[in-house]
Amino acid sequence: MLAASKCPSRTMFLLLSLAFCVSSQAQEIKHVDLSVVPQRTELRHPPMLPSEGSDGRHGVGAGYGGVSVSDGAPDRRDPHALGVYLLHVAPTEINPTEAFAVDFRVLNTGLSPIELPVSANLSDLQPSDESASFSYISLALVAKVEDGGGPFSAYVELYGSPDHEGSMLVLRPGEWVRVDARLKFHTWPPEPISTHLRGDFWLRRITFYPHPGGEFKEVQNLYPSATPTPGIPVRFIHPTPSAAPDVSSEP
């Protein structure tokens, strides 16, 4: 009888010890506030070159731009994983034409450290020579509508480059970064709806090639495992008739 009574106590002790070890290793290591100051995301390119017009006189050469995307798929064997939690949304009654506040937690839920961008300003990563190409990492933090009849979401991006000290951060398993932001939807459910917002992300390596009068971007999607996170209940109210949604697609 005595042995039987000790067994549950020992089991409980081991469970509590394990929980304490996990919680003691988990910690917030950085707070990024994007809700106050606008982000600087403009990138420069050389001016357009003069070109010879059809009448023989010099005119202005037309600039052009483009994007190529290298896609792939997640690998279940990859030990790198992220979970993006929505800790707080305000207001929870959302007029989709207006900005709303979101508090994200970006948690390393994997088994290996992962390096993430943490800079608010993409412009700071560009070399002083506006004609020089450069690469950077982009992390989009997404508030995604779970049950809205379409892929409705709002997001904010963080940027980083190994060439710029402090713009990248190594996140070890159990560590997280908290990010405050104000988001706005570009498309939204056509009718009032009660639903949930859930955190999501995408991670990309981008190379920017400036040229006279334009630019070209080479995008490589990266696929750490995405850990599902719980949603926050919200309600979309019907916007005013004059506020037509922007149907342009996300990058």
C-alpha cells in the first residue's frame, strides 16, 4: 500500500520537474514595436538612362521591373519550426477598412535554432551604392481569417541581412520574439461574419537587382515547419458602401 501511494507522487514530481525545465528555458528575447513609427521599405535604383527617340532626339528610357519566384514545399524532416501566436487583437469587432492592433508571439517550436530577421526597415539594408544588388531575408507575420470564404489576411514584414549587425537574430528552441503591429486588410469577407483570426507566416530570401529606371527581385520561399496555433474570436462588421476592397493579390 505504501509503495502504491508513492508511485503517483513520484510521477507527479517528474511531470512538474519536466514542466519547470521547459518553462525555465522558454523566454522572450526581443520586443519589436512596429505600431508607432512607419516602416521604411523603399529601395533605390539608378535613374533611367537617356535613349534615342524615333525622331533622332534623346528622350528618357523607360524603366521596367519584374519578379521571379522559386517555390518548393515543406520537409517534415526539417528540425526548424515556427509557431506564430496572436496574443491580443484590438478591437475584436473589426471594420476591415481601418487598422487594428495585433500582438504577435513568434516562437521557435522546433528542435534547432533558427535565424530570423528582426529589423523594421528594409531601406536600412540597401548598400550605399544604389546600383549594387543585395540579398535579404523577409519574415511576414500574418493575421489570417479562418472561416471567411476566402484567403483573407493582413500582415506585416520584418527584414534582415547577415551583412547588417543586429538585423538578424538566432532564436533557440523555446525562445520567442514579441512583435506589436497595426494591420489593415486589403480584401475581406463580403458580409458581416463572426470568425477567428489565427497567426501564420511566410519566410523568404530575396535578392534585389537594381538597374537604371527599375528593378528585378528574385524570391526564394523558405519552409520551416509551421506549428498550428489557436485563433482569437473576432467579428467583421460591414464596411461603408464607398469602401470597396482592393482585389490586388498579396506578394
